[in-house]
Amino acid sequence: MTAPGPGPAAGMVTRVRAALAGAGGVLGILIGIYADEARAVLAWAGAHAVAPGGVALLAAGAGFGLGWWGGSRAGSGGREAGPVVVEGSFEISADDFDVDLPADHMVFGRRLRYLERATPSRDLVVLLHGLGTDASEFRPYMASARPHTVALTAFGHHPEEARDARYRPIGLATHTELIEGAIRALARRHPGKRLVLVGFSYGADTVLRLAERWAERPEQRPALAGVLLLDPNMNRSTLPVTRALAGLDLSDPAAALRGIVAGTRDLDSFANFCDYLHRIAGKDLAQVCRQAGEVWEDAEEVGSYERFVRRCERLRSVCGGPVRIHFSTRFETHFNDLVAHARRHGVRGLFDLRRTDHFALCTETTLRPQVEALVAGSPAPAPEG
């Protein structure tokens, strides 16, 4: 993958976006600081989503998210002075696929976008987001992170790509291949830095799929100094939102999204669904739903941990440094069964349950000490409380 040069209108676009998105950037930083308060507001908005027209609130929230992204594009550097978070992209070419070309040939000539904050650190941390979201999930963390950080946005998941017909839905295998190509490109661009992967939710699942590919094709394997996985999905029991999205009726998405919220059984699930739908409301739902469908089909049956544990073992075998896999309280009803299954197969020292919720795993206050401990090679700090 190659980084394209700026187009003739790039300067004008940047100036206009900076002028329009300044307020969004400031509010975005406040969201990063006051995450709990923001979740309360989102939960209130979700409570009204069961009424007709309620999804408009979610869409409005997505519009706010675009303003936040615009603020980062304008050059907001976060709470600490220093390098700023900037947006970049890779041009997707046939040379990115070393063996077989992808079945989804309509990716060539498009871009794979990312956010980057370059620092003098010897560590390069590559961050992979969850299903339907994008690299901006990591922006509050990146704004003050000590390592050099790059957050990749999956193909078709950038807000601008939702309205671009060139970024039609692609399959799970091609998504994985594109992420692999981007990781290789970053490793070539920064040969003196230690490569660390951090995957959140679906992004963690992607790292596990990549580990299987690298185990089978060691010549394609990058030199990994460490891996941190946050809430990777164990089996279908941990994929309720993915299952709902896989069967979403795109002929009336507003009604379908209201139905997802109305089907929740408890307040915690209700708040989590509202939070998540807020994050994806401005995206290409056809893209999200296709990906959700393939993730669901690929997942193990409820109660089975065999393939998940095997993938975790593969990951540890291809990584030259520490591998840590952390779960939120969303997974606590499955955690004991997972650990017991892993121990029966001689797998220990990989899994940890953190006393926090799903999306809090990738906030600055939670993620920063975990990544710093990983790159330092020291034991992960104990959860608070």
C-alpha cells in the first residue's frame, strides 16, 4: 500500500473542515474526558429511540461524531502539548496481495484510511476498532499516548465512505487481507520500531484471524513485539448485537434499529445497545450488516471454546513478545468456562477479566496503562476497584 499525495483541493478542504469542525473537536475531547457523563446522555437518547422518529436522535449523534472527527483532522492534539493526531491513507493496489487476489476486486484504486500520532518512541502501536465503528474510537487515547500510534479504519467504515458508492460492502476475508497489507506497509515504513497490535472487539477477532494466516504463511508474518486483545468474541453467546445486525431489514433501517433496542431485556443491555447504535448510525449499514453476517457464520456455537482457544494459542506462537487478552464485565458469565477449557488444554496466563464495561476498554484512562505495561514488558496493572 502506498500513501497518496494531496489533491489540488486538499488545502481548501482542510481549511474549510477546520473552520466548521472546531467546535466538534473541542466537544469530542470533552467526550473523551467525561466518558461516564456522555454515556448517561446516550442512554437517555436511546430510551427515546423506541418511539417513532427516535433513530433521528442516533443519527444526530452520528453527526456530532463527524464533527469530532473533523476536529481531529484540523489538528487537535488532545490535552497534552506535542504531536497532533492526523489523518492519512493507503492506496489499495494489487501488489498488496502477495498470493491470491481478493474476490472483492472493487477495492483497487480506493483508500484505506487511518489516524496517526507520530512520536519518537521506539514502539509502533497499531490499533484496530470494532464492528461498524472507525479509528476515531481511539482518538482520545492517541492524543496523549507515549508510543507512536496508528489507528486503522476498515474499508467502507469511514463516515465519508458511507456516502461514496465506490466503497460498496466487501467480504470478511478481504477486510482481513486489507488490514494485513496495511500492517505490513506500516512495518516497512518504520523498520526501526517495535510493532505492537491492539484489537478491540471485532478488531481483536481480526488479529486472531491474522495469527492463523501468519502461522500458515510464516514468510508473511511481521515481527510482533506484543499483542493486546480487548473483548474478542468467544462464540455466538457473546455476539447478540452482531446477530441482530446480521438479520437487519435494510428496506426500513430506522424501524429495524428501533426493534433492536426494543428487544433488550435489561437496563445494561439497553444502554449498551443504545451506545453502539449511536456509534454506527451514520455509517453504511449495508457494509456493517454484511460484515456482521459473516462474523456470525464464522463464530462457534454457544458454549464452545475450542476454536477460540486454538486461535489464541496460534497468536501466542507467532508473537515474539507478550500476549494479553482482556475481557469486560459483558463476558463475565462466560469467563470461568473459557479459563477452565483453556487449562484443560494446557493454556494459562492469557486471559484476564477487567471490572469495566465493553466500550470503556478502549478509553484513554483504561487503555493507556495497559498499553504502557505491554510495551514495557511488565505485568498488566490490576484493575481499579
